[in-house]
Amino acid sequence: MTTKIKESRGRKVFNVCNKIILALICLSIIIPIWNVVITSFAKDKDVIGNDYLLIPYSFTLQNYNKILHSGYMNAFKNSLYVAVLGTLLSIFLSVPMGYALSRKDLLGRGFLMKMLTFTLVFDVGIMPFYVVVRSLHLINKMAAIIIPVAMSTFNVIIIKNYMSSIPESLIESARLDGCNDMGILVRIVIPLSVSIIAAVTLFYFVSYWNRYFEVIMFINDSRKYTLQVVLRGLMFEADDALGGQGSYVYSNTKMAVMILGMLPVLIIYPFIQKHFVSGLMIGGVKE
Amino acid sequence: MRQKELSGAIRQPLGVRIKRQKFLLLMVIPGFVWYCIFKYLPMLGLGLAFTDYGFKAKVSFIGFDNFKRLLTSSIFWNAFRNTLVISLANIVFYFPVPLIVALLINELQSFKAKKAIQFLIYIPYFFSWVVVGSIFVNLLSPTSGPINYLIQLLGGEPIYFMASTKYFRSVIVVSYIWRQMGYGAVIYIAALTTIEPQLYEAATIDGAGRWGQLWNITLPSMRPTIVTMLLLNLAHVLMIFEQILVMYNSAVYDVADVLQTYVYREGVLSGDMGYSIAAGMFTSIISLVLVLTTNKLSAKFLEEPIL
């Protein structure tokens, strides 16, 4: 009897501490983001000091209005272009491959799976990759930031795992009805895998949107720069380093560009997060 | 190979099987070609480390000259040391965090609270390194950042963290944890949900307390996930690049320049490609050895090879 009470008291203390720790962790994530958001809506005169931190006391859309009519929009368009085209290519490469790998009788399946998983643990680094892209004459072309990064092993494996769970009997009966593998994929498997394909589409979109070093490595022409590159210049380099604006950029404008840089991710995020958990059961990598 | 022989009770000739699977094989080909060009061709490209590829039109084999140059370069050794220090700090300080956070979240009673926290801590993982770096620049700014505001409030002098050789590595590790913590935690939580509740019931009947359950059931059940995460971590930790490239500046080269950023400056910016491939090879090969060793150890002592 006494031990039970004792333990439940210890348990109570633990629960309180646990909640405090988790709350602190949550705050450590919310506060930096919140600070960016409120600053992006603040007026110039309010952000000159260093006390505009947590409580917003001005609201204006002028910062966003300013960026909408500036060079940043060109970078935004480049990012969007790369992300949309890239995502399409990625899906066209990954979905058929994922399906084929999900078929247990595929010729050379074991070899292909080894080939894919090996890339997860062996990374040759940037230079050999750069040499390959350069010798394909892709430098300074938008294709250089799309094609060489078009596939992600994790995403292929997520698709493969999901499609493996589709009952064999469905596929067999379609085959008996005279469907070939192409027909099975288009008519049976894809309609049953819409949710996972949607999730992978969004992962790919985010990965293209967020790319930075491939862009500065492969693209020299600043008109082709994506938003991440421009944002990095704005936040980390001298204020007038960008397109010779020459004037001091207030932090509220900077934060508005930053919001632009994370906007698609913030919009898409609620839709991907639940799939990611179900999609990436890590055991599936092992095969 | 073994698998094929086992399944081939009534095996058809290869030609027939290829013909029967022609559409399936067609689906694999584009992806297969992509992997050959962009993942495996670069591996062959490592051979260029033994050439003077880069400046001259004609590439010639120069044996170990690049490696000799490396070993005498103080910038290389500085980058090498920084890579090891930052990677070690990442493994020691980052690796346990997602597991601990996952266990803490799992102790919450409310299902809604669990979901909400997972939702929240996973957000930073979807931000680019540029955005994460920018958030930290903003947070740590000596003129308008909250952290320095606090320091001044407590009577201290503002610190320029991003340009301080004393603090920069900590900024790297903390921002790494900030961005990646949720990703790891979500995977561990998924693994936690697959543990059979009966195991805990049985343990309770046997008189195991909370700690006993943690050591005897929870952690052993999660071992495959933990080992897999460790392997993936080891494979990439030494290749740290984009985060540093985004966040460093010439004021902190001494403590922040890692091998991949050194390789980037020598190879891409200066065009000395053979040499920089040689420099990059160090970390690639050390990483591979680390991963294969861990896998061997895991196979031997835990009876579960992950790869």
C-alpha cells in the first residue's frame, strides 16, 4: 500500500517536471518563429531598437508590399519554377520505380535494393558530384538544380513499402483480366496509393524549395538564383550586397523575405506531417 | 542470388521472364539510369583524386601527389580537426536528444497533447538551412536579438555570436539540434507505438517499476531503430556541409571550416578539382568505415545487422 502511494507521488512529480521540460522545448521552437512573424508585420520605427521581441504593437503590410514590387519576386518565381518542374520529374521517376520494386518477382530486385540502400550510407561528397554535373554541361542551367537531385532513396522506399502492402490478389485478378504491369500501375495501384504519392510529392516539393548549395554550386547567373540564395545574401552578407540596393534593409523587411522563404513549407506542412510518420517506418529500409 | 535459387522451384528461362516483365523493367530503367549517373558515377569520380584534373586540358595521373600536398597543408588539417570536433559534438549532444524527447512525449497521458507536440517540434525540420540560419542570426543579433537583449538586461555585454570563435561551434550544434530534433523524435515515437502493451503488463506483474520497464522493455524493443538512426547519423555526420556553408563567415574559419567547405572552396571556387576530390575522400572513406564497423558490431553483439 505504502509503496503504491510513494510511487504515485514520484509519478506526480515526474509528470509535472516532464510537462515543464516539454513546454520549454515547445517554447524554444515557437519563440524564434513568432519573433520572425511579428517583426515582418512591424513598422520601421518599431524595429530600430532591440526590444521588439514577443509582443507585437504595430501591424502593417508595407514590408510585404515592398517585396512584392522588388527583385525578390524574381527569385521567388525561380524557386517556384524549379520546385514545380522538379517535383513532376521526381514523381515520374520515383513512382514507377517504387512500384516495380514493390513486386517481389521483379528480376534483379535484390540487387536494385542493395544499390539504393548503399547510397544511404555512402556519400562521396560534393566534388565528384560536381564533376559529373559539369561534364554533362549543365552548369548555369536550371536543369542542374533539378535533374541531378531528382530522386531521393527515402522517398522511393516509402513508395515501395506502401505499394507492397496492396493485396497481391487485386494485382493478380487484374492480370487475369488482361492488364499488363503498366495498366495495373495506372488503374489499380496508383488510385490506391494516392495518399502516399501526395505525401511524397510534397516532400519533393519542399526539398527543391529548400535547396541552397546546389544552386550556388551550379548556377553563376544571379538572375537565376532561387529565393534561398537571395535570402542567405540578405541575412548573412552586407546589407547592400544584393542587386546594389545600396540602402540599409530594416529587419522587418528581412523577416518578410524570410517568411516568403518558408511560406510554401508552412502551407504544405500540415498535410505532410501525418504521412511522414506512417510512411517512414525505418524498418522498411531493411530488405 | 540465394533468394532466386530458393524461389525458383519452377523457374522459367531468363528470356521468358524478361519478356514477361518487360513493362516492369521499363519502369525501373529511368530510375536505374539516374542512380548510375548521379550516385554511382561520382563514386568512380573518386579516382580523379590521383590525377591533376582541374587546371590543365590534359589530365594526367600523378599518383599520391595530391595526398602529399594535403598532408602538408595547414588549412586542410584545420578543416580536418574542425570536422572531427563538430561531428563528435553533434553525435554526443544531438544523438540522445530525439530519443529522450520521444520518451518524454510518450509519458504524456493526453493523446491530443502528444499529437500537438509532435506537430510542433517537427516543423523546423522542413525549414531550409538558410531559413534556420537566418532565424539564428536574428535570434543572436547583437543589436536586435532577443538573446543579447536578455544578456544586456542581466547586465552583460552583447556578444556577437556568429563572428565569435568562442561561441560559433555551439551555435552550429544548437541550431543542428533545433532543426533535427523533431525528425528523430517522430521516428522514435513511431517505433514506441509498435511495442506490445502486454509486455508492460507482464513486467508490472513481475514487479518492474518505471525504470525497470524502460531498461528491460522500451529500450531493447527500440534497439533496431536506435541502431539504424546511429548508422544513418554516422554516415552523414562527417559530411556536414550545407549548414556550415550557410552559417560561417571568414571571421570564424579557424573553428568552423570543415572538410566539405574546404573542398568546396578549393574545388568549385578555385578549380583545383583533383586535389579537392582527394581532400573529400578522407571523410567519405572514414564515414563508410564507421558505418560498416557499427553494422558489424551490431550484427555481432545485438544479432541484428541493419544493412
